[in-house]
Amino acid sequence: MRSKKFLQMQNKNIILGIDPGYGRVGIAIIEKTNKCERLIHSECFETDVKLPHFKRLLLIGEKIKEIIKYYKPWCVAVETLLWSKNKKTALQVAEARGVILFEVARANIVLREFNPNQIKLAITGYGKSDKKQVINMVEKLVKIIPKKRHDDEYDAIATALTCAAISLSTDIP
């Protein structure tokens, strides 16, 4: 159970969207207002391939902890895993996702999880949309400053927008 003091510290309009990964983690912060969603911050956090496995996981956890501390979201939306043919990659992403979920739990924040088809459906209206369609709709739904972005960053924005569309109105503490 969350304390009243903790709830006062959180910003009930801020959602953190995360596209989990081992090499790259998509991160997006959106603000839900009465009229629309506004992108506050997005990035693609990359871990150095030369670092040992456990150090890369540690860096992911530290980054998520830092983002949570700075933006104080009331909710974190995380994309669930899509099964991969490459078992090693799938396991690494699952481990990174575990570190992310740990940091969310440690911060005692509401967690929402969405699978890729739910996100595509919420953003484009079609659960089997391709990456280009999702990116195109994300750019129409929120004002994005033009810059080169990885797909992971767009996926994080889409995940946060999905959370705003599906659950924010019913879950405000």
C-alpha cells in the first residue's frame, strides 16, 4: 500500500513508457492533460556491448531509477516480451525487463503491461500494424521535435500513449 506522502510526491498526469531491451531501452515520458497527451522526454538508452552482462543490467536499472526519481510518474507502462527465435536474445531481454520491473516495484509505482498487439491496436486501430504505421501515428498523436530516433524510442512513446488511452482515466489514485 502506498503512503499518502508518496502519493503526494507523484505527478498523477505523468506516465513513463518503456520498451525493454538489453542493448537498447526505449524510454518516454508523457503528460496526460484534459485535451491531449504531451511528450515531455524520450530517449533510447544504450548499454555498451563491451561491458559484462551484469554491468549492463545494472546500468539499465540505474537509468530507470534515475528517470523515475526525476519525473515522478504515477504509472509506468511496459511492453511485454514478444517471443524471439533467438533464445539468447530473448533471455537477455527478459532479464533486462526483470530489472526494469524491479525498479518500478521498488519505487512503489502503478505498473501497466501491454503486449505489442494491444499497443498497435491502441495507436493505429489495427493490431498487426507495421513499424512505419505505428511511427506515423505516434507523430500525429504527439508533437515530436524532429530528430533521429530508434524504433525503441517510438515504441516507448506508443506504450505510454496506450496506457494513457486505456487505463489512466480509471486508475488515478
